[in-house]
Amino acid sequence: NKSCDKFIMAVETVLVVLLFILRINATPSVDCQSQPQASYPFCNINLTPAERATDIVTRLETEELIEQTSSIAPAIPELGIKDYNWRSNCLHGWSLSGGHWSSDLKWTVFPAPIGLGATFDNDLVQKIGAATADEGRALHNIMLAKFNGSSTEAAGLNCFSPNVNLLRDPRWGRFQESFSEDPYLLSVIGAAYTNGLQVGDDPNYLKVAACAKHYVVHSGPDNLRASFTAVTTMHDLYDTYLEAFKSQVYAANVSQIMPAYSGFNCSKERDGAPDAANKFILIDVLRNEFETPNISVISDNSGVKKVYDTHHFAKSPEEAAAFCMNATTDLDLGHDNVYKAYLMKALNKNLVDKETIVAAVWRNFYLRILLGDFDPIVNVSYQQINSSVLDSKENQELNILAAQESIVLLKNKDGVLPLTTKMKKLAVIGPNANASHTLLSNYEGIPDKIVTVLEGITAQLAGSGVNVTYAPGCNSTSCSDDSYFKHATEATEDADYVVMVMGLDGTLEGEKHDRVSHFCNKKDIDVLALPGCQGKLVDTIASSNSHIILVLVNGGPLSLGELYSNDKIRAVVEVFYPGALGGSAVASVLFGEYNPGGRMPVTTYTSSKEVPDSTDYNMNTSPGRTYRYYTGTPEVPFGFGLSYTTFDYSNFQILPMNIKQCDSVHVQVMVKNTGKMMGDEVVQAYLSPPSIHDKSFIPKIQLVGFNRQSFDPGDRKDIKFVINPYLLSLVDDDGERYIFPGKYTIHVAKALPGKSVAGGEIKGESGSFIIKGDKPIKLSDCDDAPKCIAC
């Protein structure tokens, strides 16, 4: 009856209110309501974060200060401060790594960073960062309530992301974790992700604290990372490896930096100190040159320990602790904490002074205060984010869109894609066709559901009458022999089309293990090719079926060789590791619900013979690393990707044609969708500098702008780029940026101009302009010049 319904509604309302009250009054990390600490300055929200952090460190004894340099920072009961765990990750969604999660907690797993780089869409990536931060805050709040205010592992308010190591070597196992081989794209996308993580609706607090890693020259070989020292020129350091980190500071105000395990050596850092103990990169460059005295620096896991036990740079644990602390590594990450065990010994031996330790602990508390960790929950809107955001409908939609935007169409002979339902049988073959966890990449979260490619296709064809058959074709992704081929060939008999889902997984590439060659029936296969007998499987199926659609699931790019030119392989689709809902996204692209617009954020080489030794960090080593230096013909060029529609470029302009050395140049082009389908075009601007005597180390061409836009059929848009003085500057052999006079060429194209296997000859629109001047001038002499490539 009505009175009963009203009573039930009233009870429900009361329960909702009670739950809200309980939620916002969950035990905080710091009790600033109780005495005596309520009257202490560090609990006074009207003081600055710096003043509050100073008050805390002045109240701590030396032993307590040292304890706070541990990533597992213990409670300080007399100040009402609960324990805090600094280990959390959020590489492409919040990571489960080490967390004590309830079985009912599920959240969003977005595409791997390499796929996010392929979107060429910084606005989308910033939204993904924001969604990740919301879910991270919700998980933090849930765990605070569960553990009485203690911040448990993987549920802190800082997270070790983004990874902005430049992708110079496709064999690197962690290739999937970063965004691009290009400094500009890497910097812009990386800054967007960090801004999404940190900046929300509340201007008084960080939503979460991003941590850019692995600073600074680091991208394999991963099995040597704990003992290897990277050697670079000053030019390569500043032109290639530092740029993304510099943009993290100036374009995104990143909160934390994680030094790499490896050491670093250049003309200004001769001793090759491990990065966590490297004063040149941490003090001279990061804190002084980049103007970040208050940024938090945390070692990689057991990074301080490795300074003495694998690098043998220090003679003892206390010396390692002193070296790292004196280099301003503030926090020692790991359970075998060297700071906690040996800093006091280092202090007593005068290897480090107390003021240095105080400064480190000050920076740690300063960051926690910026996060609102010391303020009443009712004051911090982010502390009121609850489980309703976890894998919400909005985040699922964003996840699907991210996966769709990351997909790159590499080949589409005779317009075979998109497929229609006008067929009788579709065969889905391959070791990755029904692989679920593979789609998640590494540092993944716990999704509510995973949609495999097979499941996505099956759902797409539900009710169509199309018969879908499936066989893995291999016993694993390494596919060491052809013993499973028979079932695959049987599954493709009389099939109108065959979708082959091939590639890599976490057993073949990942942290601590780079890609290696895998044998097919005891025959060695190139490390960049489809592993094991996968290539032979594709050839076998193609011998009896002329309508093959090849879908590649991977982190590092795959060289297809003769498979690429095989006419029976009608289409090639690169999907990287597309996240939890990747299978749905792939199906939507294959059947034309979404027109692919992703672009390759890296170069695909024809074989590993085109890639120098992985220990060689010189960008100029023949035949050159990344598209900026590579002198060969790539299989797939940087920036390449096809569409189901066509685009025309016209009315190309460069204004002005002559500029002074501190001026910008403006570029404009008209782009029109000349096809019959709505689609995205990624318009790319490249700069070729003049030939400069004795400066052969300068890149031959580099990306200086990109713009992803959606076009309805017949739409035309003016796409504009402003190439500012920073983008026009070139790095000399001392690491200084100069603007050189001379003739420069701008190319606006659909991909990197030049020849390739996939794209043939890509030309685009191009024109030249002159920078006037008698001699090079320093970029720093230009008033109001940007401070970074993404600024």
C-alpha cells in the first residue's frame, strides 16, 4: 500500500544519508581533530603547505625522520599521523599491484600506453588520466575506511606513472608502457596524462600525484638494468631523452620523479653514477636547471640497494644510502629498505648530514599536504569520491573510445574492410583470438569483464546467421611448432573470411625480459617478426584462403616481411594491447561501426638488422634510431595509418616566409573528407632543418605538430599550427638549444614523408621559410620563448 511504500522510501533515504555520513567521516590518514596536534601549525589549513611541512619535520627526532624516508612510512602516533605506503601504479588505469583488494572491487583497464600514443589525441588521454585519478581516489577512500586510516600498498595517493622513456628500441620488453619514439608526441601525450591525473575541479589539492619514470636515459636492455650504465652525448641527452621529463615539469607540474635503475654517463657526468645516486641528473638538471627544488624523488624498487649490490658503485649499504640521499633521492622504495637500516650509520660516519635528511622528509610531507592528506575529509572534495565511479558507464564508454581511437589500419587491399554480415562463415584463428589477460598489458587493474577479440566478433555477429568458427592454431604465443595447424585449417574450410589474431603477450615481452627470437620447428625466427611458427601459420591459412584479415596484438611493433606484400592477406590491423573492452573495439572497427584513425607512434623496421645493439644509446649509430635519424626504408613509417574514407589536403600556407630568430611561423592547410564515411584524420606537421656544417647529429626531420579531427563526408576544415621558437631550435653538441639561421622546410602530411613498404611514397604538402640572422643565437636569449617542447 502507499503508506508502506512511503515508509520504505523513508528508510532508504535515511540509509543513503547514513552511508554518506559514514563515507565522508571515514578515518582520515591524519587526525587533525584531536589534541594536542589540532593546535599545531601542520594541522592549520590556513597556512601554506610549505609552512605546514616545516612544522612537521621540526617535531621529529632523527630516528623518526629516517623512518619517513622509507616508502613504507610508519605512523607517528604522537602527531596523529597514520602509516603511509608510497607504492601505487596507474599506468593505464589504477594498478592492482600488491594491493589488498576486496573481491567485489572492479575498475577500468584502459589500453596500454603505446596504444594511447597511437591515438594522437591528447584531449582523450587527459580524460583517461582524470578517470584513472577518480578511480584511484575512490579506491584510496575505500581502503582508508577498511584499514582505519592507513594507506595500504597500491592504494596511496601517489602513483608511479606516466612512463615517459623514449621508445628507441623495439626489442625492449617494456615498450608497451610508454607512448612514442618521438620526443614531441611523447611529451605532449605524457603531459596530458599527468594533467589528467593531477588536476581536477578542486584547485586547492592534487587529485593524485603523478610520478614520471624512469628518469632519465633508460629503455633496455631490461635484464641488465640493475647494473648497466647508459652512455650518451650531451646532444642526445637534451634533444632526445630529457625532453619528455622536461615537459612533465613545465607543461604538467609533475609531483614526483622516479630515477631509473641504470647508471648514466656523459661528458658532464663522468663517473656513471646510478641514477638514484646521480647528482648531475637529479640536482644539476632536475632541481636546478628545471627549477624544481620541491619535487619529490623516489627510487625504483630496491633502487638504493642496487647502488652497492649490483652496480657496485658504493662499497657499503650506508655509503649507498648516503650517495642517494645526497643526490636528493627522498624516498627509498622497497621492503629491503636501505635508508631505514643504514642512514643512521651514514649520519654517524658523516657521509650525510641531518639537514639533507630533513629536506628529503620535508618534500615527502609537502607532497602529502598538497594531496589533502592532512585536511578534514569534508574539506577535500576528492576524499568524497566513492565506488560509484569504479568502472562506471562513463568510464566504460571512454575505454571503448580509447581502444577504438588507438587502432591503426595498416593495410586494406581493395577496401576489404569494413566487413559486412553478407557472408556464411567467418573463421577466427590465432593464439591471441580468445586471449583475455593479454589484452590488459602489464600493470593492469581488476576489470569487471574482459572482452576478447573472438567474443567481440561473436557478439557483433549475433543474430546475423553467420557461422563463426575458432581455433587457436598454436599451443601458445611462442608457437614453437606446427602441431596445432590442422585444427586451424579445418576451422577455415569454406570460410568467406578469416580473421587471424596474432602477436605477442606478457610471456614474450615485459618487465625484466626483452623480446628474443623464438624458433619454429627449430628454425630461428627474427626477434621483430611474428614469434615462432605464427608467421608460418598465417602462410598456411593463406595458401587455401584469399581473404585474410590479420589483427596484431602487441606492445613492440611486429615486422611482417613478405606477409605484408602477400595479396591474400587483404588487411592488417594493429590494435596493440587494447584494454579490457578491446575485443568490442576491434569488432566495431572490423565491421565498420567505427572508422579507424589511429596512427603508428613508432617506426616498424623490416628486421632486427635495422636496429643497433640495445646497449648503444647513440641516436646516430648506423642506420640511425627512430624515424628522426633512421636512413633506411621502414616497413611502416612513423605516423602512418589508413582510413575507410579519403582526405584531400589543399591551400597549404606558411606565414610569414621570412622570420627573425625568436619569432614563430604559422602553418595552415585545408583538409577535406572526400569519401563517403565519417572519419578521423591526424594531420601532422614536420620540420626539416637546414644542413649545418659540423652538426651531422641534428635530426633530419622531426614532428612539430599534430591535430586529430573528425570529419563528416564532405566536411572541410582549416587546420593550423604555430611552430614556436622552441620547436624551431636545435640542440648543439653541448646540450644547448640554439636557433640557427637558414632555410627550413615544413611538411604537412598524413604520415612521415618518404618511402616505406606500407605507405609507398608519402609526400603531403611542403614549403620553405627562412630564419634570418648572421649567427646562431641561444633559445634562452629569446624573451617569452616556451620552456619545453610541450609548453
